[in-house]
Amino acid sequence: MEQHTTFKEFLERFPVRRFQKGEIVICEGLTPRKCYAVKSGFAKVFLTTKGGEEKAVNFLTSHDLFPLTWIFGKTDVSLYYYQAYTDCEMYEITREDLIRHAEEDTGMFRRLFEYNLDLNVDLMQHIHSLEQAKASEKLMHAFSFLTRRFGKQITKSRTKMMLPLTQQDLANFLGLTRETTGAQLKELQHKGIINYQQQEYVIHTDRLRALIED
């Protein structure tokens, strides 16, 4: 009978590296030596503009794999920078071991397939938030999918976003200025949609959903 190894069991075969907040894990444009999976903490995926400005593309949390395009042989180098957004622990994995295990274990292959589907949904929702005409709508749609991905339900209608986003990174994530983002956050708080203090956000998901659907 075929034995299936859980993804967690597979990851635990590999050494864990610790990265301090702000430390670069993989550089854009370079060939990685290993691939990584987040064990604890959060990582930021970003690129830099010609002017040197950082643009957040995605955020990663527990068991997220990267860099996917290099892992699956679609690129020879990393397309983005990967940075420890908080203090992190990460499994350091050889690409060959990951690919071989996925080929040999159908359970592992299914898990990777589902992970890529989930990632595709997140990216499509991110694009949908960017397509909104108004800054307030960009923020509402962003909080809708960010709470789904990074949220911890407190009550039936309140969810705490565990990702400690700065206003600057939230602004960069949505193509807004920090000033506009700050003003719109205050407006959403005034409407009772969110409560926030520094980098902690609590979203009233029922009110947010009603406002988006209105």
C-alpha cells in the first residue's frame, strides 16, 4: 500500500533557519541555492522599481513555499525579493528533494496542486482590489481577502488580521500613497468597518461584506 507523508512531516526532515525582521532571504534576479517554506512568522514578497521604490507583491505565512517559479523550473532566477517581514523560522529545502517527493507521493502532489490553486485565488482577488476605481473600495476588497488568508476569527462577525501590515506596505500593496491609505483607514474606522491601532487590524466582516455588496 502506498504510504503518504503529510506536508508537515516532509518539511520536518529539513533544517530550520532563523531570519530576523527585515533580513533578505532570496534576492531578485539571482539563482537560489535552496527553496524555503515558512515555519513561523511572515515573509514579504516584493520587487523594486527603477526609482528604487519597493512594491509589495504578496505576503507569506506558515507552510507557504517559495520561490515557486524557480522550484518548478519556470525561471532560472528568482523574480522577486523575499524578505522576513517579522522574525521568521523557515525550513530550508533542496529543490530536488521537493520535486522527487511530489512525483513519488500522490498526496504530496495533490497538496501542491491545491496550494497553487489557493495562491491563484489570492492573486486574482488582489488584482480585483487593484481594479477598483476608488481608494476606499481598494481597501475594502483588500481587507476582504487578507482576512480570509491571514485572519483569526474572534467572534462570529469579527476577525483579527494576524499579518502586522504597516500603512506603507498596505499602500504599496494597493498602489496608493501612504497619506491616502491613512485617510481611508480612518474613514473605515469611523464607519465601524475596522478597528486598527498601529499594525493591528480587527475587521467587522459582516459590515464589510454588506458595504462591498451594496
